[in-house]
Amino acid sequence: MKRTPAPTKAFGLLDYVFIGLMLAIFGLIVLHAPLTVWLGTVFDGSEVLIKAWKELLMIPAGLLLLVIVWRRRQWGVFKNPFVLLAGLYAALHLALIPLYYSNSAAVTAGLAIDLRYIAYFVLALALVQLYPQMRKLFLWVFLTGALLVVSFAIAQVFLLPIDFLSVLGYGDQTIQPYLTVDMNPDYVRISSTLRGPNPLGAYIVVVLALALAYLWHRRPKMTWQSSSLFGLLMLGSVVALWYSYSRSALVAAIVAVGLVFLLTIGRRMPRWLWIGLFIAGFAVAGGLFAARDTSFVQNVILHDNPTTGGAITSNDGHLESLIDGTDRKLRQPLGAGIGSTGSASLFTDKPLIIENQYLFIAHEVGWPGLALFVALFVMILVRLWKFRSDWLALGVLASGIGLALIGLLLPVWADDTVSIIWWGLAGLAIGGTYGRTVNKTTKRAA
């Protein structure tokens, strides 16, 4: 593996400000929900502006990046297919605004929801090419945020009252302090510092995949203290994932962790152990089927307990949303306009919730937009696959596939924290591969 020399120019004020803005977004995004809810109670009437803090920080960050690149004459950071596809995707959004214009509030919110993580991906991609040494600092920030989210989740499960977050302003008008499984009070779903149980579960998928990838690749050099820290992080993440009761996140976590396992430990496992694992998997599946009428399976797995649940379950909601979203996609090849879906549509007289990320995108920007998004996402995964010998690329690859599965049931990228964290990590992982080549030895070592 060869790598071209990194830029050695000394940092100036603009460099520090740009990096500082990017770190602020990456670090504070895990506290976005409690911070914005609390600040909304302090500064009444400014809720929309407060929620947009990250998008507002990305604007000067983007302008600073342009100035820095211009002064350094390093336009090459933008000369890659990822930036090109991201630019085309953003341009399509802007081009479609006049076609189905509703109002400025809905369009602005729609642009923010659709493009903020794409913008942060491009900014992170450029940042790590300009300042390769900053990758480590951003990963430390990610680890700190993960420890905070998991620790608070553990406190919610074992220590805090279930409505503890109401002291920050959580409630009917903001975010519910807690949810339950199919309206069953015996199964309380925690959210930690995220906007809900499902986003928490999706975030944990990223944490588990990266932690496992790091442990495997760095295990010979790790001290017992650092190994213990990551072990506790993974154990706490499993607890947080379980008590989120997010079925889609549970499946995604199994897939993501399984991929990391397969591409690392699994390649060295004997055949008899693989056979044993398959037998154990079938046994678990058979046990769940046999226990399908028990309270545990009906509530936790099926979310459909006829004795305690509501008349309309989450399963019914997912199915109805999928049917409706598919019908709209077929009838509207160019979509229904920016801001016509999700929370942005609440600013219109026709609010619409589509519980599928791909139908969500198609409803906003039509089939061309969906094609561009899928092309960008697949290109990212392919690049990560090529450099899977790097633990960060491996963890981001595995968690990305898991989150893509969640997207079949939920608009996973519409959540601020999950989308900015994963796409930011993808930018760091991919940006760090420029100037490197993949050879046969690298592939075998993966």
C-alpha cells in the first residue's frame, strides 16, 4: 500500500475556523434533540431557527472551504465522482423547485432535510484530503459522542424515571420523553439523546460496526484499558439497541456485525464452526416461531399484541405507507416537489409521511433523483469495499449496508444525527483513501 505525501502547509486562521465548525457539527449532533428542545423552551418562538443550527454552520464552513481551496490552489479535492454526483443531486433539487413550488418554509425545510448530510459528506471528504491528520481527532469526537449516547441510554434503562426528559421540555408539543411498544406500558422504548427509539437503534448500528472493526484490527496494539473500554461500549450498545425495541435496527445490527465478523474473524473460522452457527441460527428462528403466541414475541418481535395493542399497529402503518408511497412514485415520475414529504410537509396543507427512504426520495425528486442518490450511495459502498482493510472503511461499509436495510421501513437519512454521523464518517473514510492504491496483498489482508 502506497500513499502520496500529505500537504504540510501550516494552519492559518481560516483553517482552524473551518475545522472548528466541522468538529462542532460532528460533536454536537448527538445532542441535537435535547439541546434544541431545551433551547426552544428558553427562546420561545425561535424553534425553527434553533433546529437549523447545523445547516447554518455548514454554510460558512462551505464558504471557508472554497476560500481555502482557492488560496492553496488545491482544486483537486473536488475532482472526484463523489463530489460530481453530489453536485448533480443538489442541482436537481434546485431545478425542481419551480415545478412544484408550495411555500418558502416547506421548500427550505425540504432542502435542508434532503441535502444536509450530502453537504456534510462533501465537506468531510474535502477536509480529510486537506488535513489528513484531522481524521484521528474526528474519530475521537465520534467515540466521545458514542460513549455519551450509550451511557445516557443505560441510565434511562436502569436509573432514571421514564419521563426524565420532560424536565428539558420534552412533551406532546416537542418530542415524547418516551414511547412504548404498540401502546403497551410494560415495554418502554428509550431514545437516549436522539429523536426517538428508531434513530437510536440506527445510530447504535454504526457504533457496533465501528467498534467491532476497530477491536479486530487494532487488537495487537491495544492496552487492556482500551480493550475494556471498547468492550463496555459494545455491551452498552447492545443494551441500548435492545431497549429501543427497534426491529429494523436489530436486523440491521445483526447484518452489520455479521459482515464485520465475516470479513475479519469469519475468514479464519473452520468449517465445523460455521455449520454450528447456522444450526444455532435455525434453532433460534424455530424457537421464536414456536413461541409466536407468547407476550414477548407478540410485543417485542411482532409489535402486535391483540390484548394490549392499538387497533392499528405499526405493522399496518408500515404496510399502508409502502403501498401509498409506491403508488405515488408510479404516478409522479418527477416527484411531488421539495418539501412535500416528512416533517417539511407539515408546513403545507397536505402533510405526508412515507416510511421508506427510497420512496421518500422519489416523492421529493422523482425517479431521476432516486437514481442519482442510489448511484452515489453504491459508489461510496464500492469505494469502502476496496479499502476494507482499513478498519474505518470496514465499519462504515458494514453499518451503511445495515442502514440501507432500515431505509426499506423508515426514512433513516431524514434523522439529523444518524445521517450526519454516517455520511460524515463515510467522507472521512473515503477522503483518507485518495493517493492510495489497492493491490492484491491489501485485498488478501482484508
